[in-house]
Amino acid sequence: MLFNRAGTGRFARRRRGAGRDANREACPLGDALGGFVERLGPPPVAGGTVGEVLPQVLPPTLRSKCRVASVSGGCVKLVADGSSYLYELRLCKAGLLEELQRLCPQARLRRIEVSMAR
């Protein structure tokens, strides 16, 4: 507790961050995560084609900028509209492959190739 110089017992200053969370109440973690998950959208459904499932598993920033060029021989070729989208696609390529393998087992995917749209 901090006192002012007169020694009256009043605070000379407030503690850092004391009033920031005063109006917030704790809530169960399940309630907080449930609202977040609902905003993400419906979960992807297994059994669709690669072209149908890809927009569901892509990050939101890439959904309108990337598309499937071809699927053959266990390889999915994805095309990105710009170099920055191409870079992001390369970063998330491993995770995308796992999700596509899980959701499209009939495609028997082994790899993803990414390239720039012409």
C-alpha cells in the first residue's frame, strides 16, 4: 500500500493495471472457446473432392487467392494469385496435406505442389 506524504492513508497513485479488468468476470473456458469455434464456421466434412474441401481447410486470407490447378498421381497442384500468397501457401503446405489426406482419403494424396498463376 502506498501512502501520500501527509500520511493520511490514501493512495498516492493507483497500482498499474488495477482498473483494467475490474469490470470483467471470469467465465468457464468451454463457454469462451465455444463462441470462438462457432465463429470459425462449420467443420469440414470428410468424403468430398479436393476442390470442394480445399476452401474449407485453407486459412481465410488464402481462400479467394488460391485454387486447385490439378489433381493427379497423388499430387495436388495449387495455384496462388500473388507472390505473397504463394509464400503463405508454402508455409502451411504440410498442414494442408495432412488435412486433405484426412478429409479426402479416396484421392490418396502424397504431396502438394504450389506455383504462381500466369
